[in-house]
Amino acid sequence: MQPTPSSARLDAALREIAPPLSRREALLCAALGSLAVSDREILEASLEAARGAGIPRAEIEELLLQGVLFGGFPRTVDAFQLL
């Protein structure tokens, strides 16, 4: 699969935070962080990568629910539509 600009940005962001975190943890952090700052491009890429990494949907949904606290309800609704 050819990397997209979104996945390239996600990979660059993960390299910055990944050393102290596992890839799984870094993907979840990237998803929640991108939801909080309303970066739809990275949010979509991180959710896709999280699903591809085998993170259970229920765990991703719980993470997005926590996003209400940091990103607000409208952003969280948008994130669920990407999932």
C-alpha cells in the first residue's frame, strides 16, 4: 500500500512519541490528540492505523468517548463517523 500524505504525517508524529510508548499506545495517543486539536486528517489516519494494528473497536470507541472531555462533543461525533 502506497503511503498517503496523512499516513506520512502520522508516521512522523509517531516517531516523535513512539520511543517511550508502544506503537499501540502511540496510535491511541495520536487519535485522541488529533481529536482534541481537530486535525481530521491525522485522526482519520490514526483510526485506520489503529484498526489495522488490531486494536479492538470497543477500545477505540472508549478512547473516543474520553475525547468528549478534551475535544468536545461535536468533534467526538465527527470522530465516531470516521470509525
